[in-house]
Amino acid sequence: MTANSRGTKAAPPPVQRRLSALPRPGAGVRLLRYAALVAVCALCYSNSLWGEFVHDDIWAISNNPDVRRGSSLRSIFTNDFWGKRMADNTSHKSYRPLCILTFKLNILLGGMTPFYFHLVNVFLHCVVTALLMHTCEQCVFEDSNFSFLTALLFSVHPIHTEAQGLPAGRWLVVSREEHHLTGISRLLMEDERPPFTGILSLPGDCTEAFCNLLTICRTSSFTDTQRHPALATAECLVSGIVGRADVLASMLFLLAFLSYIRSVSASRTADEFPPTVSVLSLALSLLLGTCAMLVKETGITVFGVCVLYDFLVLCRKPLILHLSRSGLKELVRISCPFVKRACVISLHVTVIMSFRLWLMGGSMPLFSEQDNPASFSPYLLTRFLTYCYLLSFNAWLLLAPIVLCYDWQVGSITLVESLWDGRNIASLTLAFVMLALSLTCVTRLQGINGYKYSLVGPSGHLIILIGCLATATCWYGNALLRRRTDVLRGRRLLSVGLLCQSNLGPRRCQREPTPQSAFVATSSSACMGYCVLVVHGLNRLYSVVSRWGAAALTVSMLVVLLLFSWKTVQQNEIWLSREALFRSGIQTLPHNAKVHYNYANFLKDRGRNQEAIYHYKTALRLYPRHASALNNLGTLTHQAEEAEVYYRRALDINPQHNRALFNLGNLLKSQGKEEEAERMLKESIRFGPHFADAYSSLASLYADQGHSKEANEIYTKGIENCPDSSDLHNNYGVFLVDTGHGDRAAFHYQEAVRLKPAHYVAMVNLGRLLRSSNDNKEAELWYKRALQVVRKVDILTPLGALYYNTGRYEEALDVYREAATLQPDSTDIWLALAQVLAMAGRSIEAEKMTLGIISKTSNCIECYRLLSAIYSKQGNHTQALDALKTALQQEPSDPAVRAELHFSMGNQLREMNELDRAFQSYKLAVELKPDQSQAWMNMGGIQHIKGDYAAARMYYQRALLLSPSSKLLKENLAKLDRLEKKLQGA
């Protein structure tokens, strides 16, 4: 019986201070609110605009061949996010062509300047935040004040700095030392690069695919943390760049959802299923959802959200009414409008998912124990307790985002292995809270609008409870339900966001059990659900507290917003540079092996090798099975024996570690163990068929052995498997020059530059090739183009030599002076500069500079040769002779150098008219170097002058054999013939 039936007067409803009954504000007020949201977003992330390319930005943008100017648009739609072919078994399997197109457009309009990339990301984040407020106004809160507050809280939440704005995914990066002009590859270290084992929401990552099918508004840019041991990090959506995939997908997600809502009739009776009123809006929803998937894989989940929203919200009242009154056949008949929409969406999803599976080529990413330690635990209890604790850990990050780090892998959170572990209390607390919220939702659903659903028995309660969990991201748009189901909406967003971390499914499809993997859901759907719950709770508290209590709540909320904003700005600073990012990881999680490894990679790149070695060893102390750290330690070790130990230890842990195989092969090659080196390099290619440096090294080994045919085959195979490797093209060009195919080498040098416009080594090699063909003008252009990339001595010296050999001495002086500034301790550069001064007629300066070099370098033979030339040019042959004698006293080991010195002494003695001594010097020169034709000719000339014509003819003829085209030699022989004829005639 009700209260009225017992004759008791019903109690009046309590007075509520909530603002739900306030009328909707005008357009001007709403516009101001949107402007305020955009302003807050822009201010919070304005300091991220000055960030550089970090982490995945480098590999998804700077080093991605699909993003470069002039690259084929077709390749964008056949390759993955990192430029690898989708069918490749080492591909990351992330298919985001529309995101790559935005990067390409960024480059076309603003070049490779990071500022403009960051600017676009911030703009997109502002748009998504405004769309979130609009969605809340349409589907969540009746009062737009709460919609504004929800979006405001969401926009400043610091959790987004952990999963927004950085690149998505990571690979093994080979930290290459630059190829020298000889084209020889150097030791490789593993650094940051998108791993081949990366995020694949549909269908690769089964758990995330299931959860994201029920997740709305992917408003943050988080990436998969199931990474190769080389690197795994969280990613932020705005502060970094590659997170654009998430924020852009979130925008398209919301637009597709709103478009679907518009396609369904809003005005309907309680006993009719709403019809489709706009086929165009429905088609637009399908298009936007497909675009969201092509920006990031998780975008496809919008279709599941739309169907669930339609079924459980838009069709809710007629569904409940007919379930209690009609039979199944009648229900099917009247639900035809919904069934048609569901079939259209299901067919569309089937088509695009089939296309997605076809692109994958039948392969899926595999993960290691380091990526997913809990799933590798042999104990079911450990896996279950760890997964449960991760849910509570992520829920705590939403409530109190105090300790945030870019990487939570490898020991950051130890496994929960016992029931007596204190962390289980957190898991139980979260389970209790979620259960209480679910029961509250069920209770309120039963009582809404006076319905008491008799059909909802025990099984019916279970169905409703599952619906509460499964539709965590569905927004209830029925105005009659808004006052009583705010908590349901927020709880739905929060629950499934956290359930995504349950790590259900096979190991190869599980997410990594770290809070970082939870960020994908935590920072998007769960964060929105959290914001809805907070605002709803604030609304409820306003209804029961006094005026002073309401003021205290308002102040508290303002403080929370300010603290969140401050934390967001502070976290953005961390993402401005690699150094700041990696150092923050060391400070936040010093027990995390991965952050030490990443920081060591950074230190190594900066040449701070001793510090790098310390952090590599720290990483190994925390995680002894870190094969990549062992490999990198080997590259930094100066002792070959110790380096070999590190490489072999890395291979003991991971026999398929192609970088360790490569480095060990190179080490063995340098030790002359060519057979074993060949085997290691072949293994490196087998386990890394797209590892270009292994091809270069193996081909170099064959070339050194004189097996040019085999070397050419390896280079050809390498270019076929790694067509985008600029270094491989450059090295092949060097090989072709060495084997006399310079005409073909030019093509490969140009191809290297096309693939990597900043490949200055290929530019210099091409310049040298053109110089050898006497195409000095074209060679000069390539040298200058290389200098536009970087001002290095290796570029300046060949350009200076070109100017010197073409008589442009002043330009040569300028170039060599710059080279001397860059490398002031280089004797060769100062010596070249002195030589140019001497040829330019500035003998005094040249002499002074040469003497200065001699004073610093006691055994500089070339200095004395240059000094002798300067004195000879001045006519001071005695001093020139003394300089040559001093050079010979240095006892040069090269016979050719000693021969040149004796030849020069002979020239000075001849100028002094000491012909006998000059003859002896020339004789010593030809004894050391018999092919010295000039010495033979000068010996003949001395005998010619002395009248010994027979001896002169003998020396001339010997010189003619060595230089048959010498005009001077032929003239001397002609003179000798005339003299002999004259004597015979006399």
C-alpha cells in the first residue's frame, strides 16, 4: 500500500539547492562558456608549444618516409603508422593514414618546425573539450552549469599529460654513428623507436578492443605500452605530437556519436521505437566513425557505442513497456526501426573490420615477459591479484594524480603474489565502491517514472547490471531521466574505463599490466566518467549542505581546478625535451629499469658515455635480463674482450637479438674472425630482414674479401628489403665507386638524399664523385648543399680542396679558416691553410703558421716539406734543403714518403747547381720508388747536361716507359737526338 492509501498525507519533497531547475542560459552565455573552456585549455598547454620532437615524434614524423615531401600518397594507405608495410610481420600494425596525412599537411604548410605541430594539437584539444561540453549538454546534464564544470575539470586534469600529446608506440631504434665517407657502418645501439610489437586495438589487442567497443570520447592520446623491451613509455596527447592520433580520433568519435543521435527521432511516444528521421545524418555518422578508425584504430568503437545508446537509451521506454506486455514476435515487429539501424551499422563494421584484417596480412604482434610480466606468471592467483590492483591503482591516479611518470614498466609496480599483500585492500575497496554504484544504478533504474518492472527478477537484475557495465560510455539523453541517473552515466564511464585493465584474453592480446596500459582508458573514458561523477556528487552535496557549506564546496572545487591546472603545466615542462623527460623518470621511479635504460640512451647520444654506462648497469641491476642494455653496454666498452662478453650475454637472453648479432659480427670482423663474423651477420639479417645496417656490414665483409659479386648481391637484396634506407643506398654507392661503377653510384647517392634530405654524407660522396669527373661546378653545389644541413669539417675540407685545386685561393682560405675554428687541434687543417697561403703568395704568413705548427708537433714531416716549398719559392734553397734534411731525420716509415723527400732534395740541389749531389738524391728516390718517372727524367737531364748522352738516353727511355705521354720528356729526347746527329756529322 502507498502512503495515500493508508490515509497518510505524503511528505513534501525536500528543498534542493541544486541548479538543475534553472532555465537553459542564452546563446551569449553559452558562447562565453565555450570561450572560457578554450582559453583554459590553451593556457594549460601553451608551454607545450615550444617542445621539440621527442620519442615517437622522431620516428613517426622526422624519420617516417611517408611523411616526407614528395612521398607517394599511396604508401600512406599501405603502410603502418611508422612507414612499414602493414603485411610485414615486424609491422607495428597501427593503421592511421588520416593522421599521417595531417602530419604531411603540417610539413607542407609549416615545414618541420615542431611549433606548428604542437599548435595543431593544442587546437584539437580545445575542440575536443568544447565538444565534450556540448555532448554533456545534449545527453548528460539538464543544467549546462554542470556540463561546463565537467568539461572544465576534464580539460585541466593532469592525467592527460601522461597520455596526451606524445607519439604513439615505440620501436627498436638503432643509434647509428654517422657513416663516414667510406660508407662503413658503425656499432649500433638500441634506443627509442616504435617497436614492432605495438598497439593493435582491432583485432590485435583483444582486451582493449572489447573495452573500447564500449568506450566513448577518446579524448586523450595514449598509446599502447605493450612494447618491445627496448622501450615502453606513456604518451601525452597535447604536449607531444603523435598523440594527435588520439585527440583527432576523439573529435571524430564525438561528432559521429552526435550525428547518430540526430539521425534518430527525438520526439516519440512511450510505446513506439524511435524511427530514423535523417538517413543523411546516419550516413554522416558512418563516415565520421570510419574516419575516426583511420585516424586511430580505437575510433571504430563509436559504432558499438551508438548501437548500445540507441538500444538502452533511445529505445528504453518502449522496450521495457513491450517486454512486460507483448510477446517476442510483437517486440521484434515494433522494434524494426532499431533493428534496421543496427543491421546497417553491423554490416558497415563487418566490412571495415574485414578490410582492417586484410591489411594486417594475417600476423599479430607478440609480446615479451618484459612487456607483460603478470601474464607470464605461472600462477593464476598472481595474475588475478595484480590485474585487480592495477584497476585500483589507476582509479587512484584519477583521484590524486600526484606521482606521474612517462614509463611504468619493468618493476615500477611489483606483482601482487600473495593474498596477504596490503595492496589487496585497495582492490577490495574499489570492488566495493563499484558494486555499490552498480546496485544504486539498478535500484534507480527500477523506480524511474513510477515503473516497477515485474519482469526484472533475479535474471533481469543481472541483465540490468551487465547493461550498466557494458554501456559505461552511453549518455542518457532522456530529459525525464537526467535528474536521477547522473551517477549511472558517470559510473558507466568510469567502470568500463577501469575494466579495460582487467587483462582478460590470451597473452598475445593482453595489455601490459602497468598503470601505463591503464592510461589508455583511464585518461579518456574513465576520466570523463570520473568528471561526471565528481560534478554529480558536487550537485548532490549542494542539496544537503548549508549556505556556508555550499561556499566551502565552491572554494574546494576551485582549489582542485587550480591544483590540476598547475600540475598539468608542470608536467608539460617534462615533455619539452628528451633530457627533461628521461631525467623526470629517474627522479620519479628510480627503481624502474626502463627509465634508467632510456636515460642511458640519451646520455650516450650526447657523448656522456661514463654516465650512460652507469645507468645501463643500474638498469641491469634492476632487471638483469635486459638484453638491449647489455648490447648497448658492449658498444660503449673500449675493450674488445669485454664488449664480446656483453654481446654474448645479450644473445644468451635473446638469441634472436639482431642488433647484438650485428654488433658481435662487426667485432669479430675487426678481429679477423671472418667466418664467424659472416655467420653472425647472416643471422642478424635472418632475424631482422629489414635491418639495413646488417646488409651493409655483410656486403662490406665480402668486398674486403674480394668477393664483389656476393657483395653486390647483398646490397641489392638489402635495397629490395629496405628500400627506404638512405644509409644503405649511400654505402652501395661507395661500393660501386670502389668497383669502378661511378655512373651507377651517382643514382644511389641521389636516392639517399631523396630519402633523407639531410643526408650530408651522401651529398659529400656525390660531390667527390663529380670532382673525379672534373664537374667542379656541380660538385661545389653539392658541397654547399651539405653545408646547409650542418657545418662540419668533413664537408668544409673537400670544398676547400676544390677551391685550392681550381685556383680560388681566397675562397679556400675562408673555408679552411672555418674548418680550423671548428677543429682547432687538427694539424692537417692548419697545414692545408698554410699551403693555401703559400700558393696565394702570402709566404710570410704561411712560413709563420708552419713554424707554429712545428713548434706544437715535433714529428710533422709534411710541415717540413711545406716549409721547404715556401723557402724554395722565396729562392732560399739552402734553408729549403735544411728543412728536407730535418724531415728525413724524422725517419718516415713509408718508403714513398722518403722517396718524395729525396726527390725534393734533388730539386733543391739542382737549383743550387750541385748536379752530382742532385743526381745521388734522385738515384735514392728511384731506388725507394722505381715508378718515379720525374726522377728518372731529371737523372737523364743531368747526364744530358754533363754530356753523357748514352746514359741520358737510358734514363729518358726508362722515364718514357712510365710516362709515355709526357711532352717534356719527348722534347728532351728530341734535343738529345739532334745533338747526337750533330756530333756524328762533325
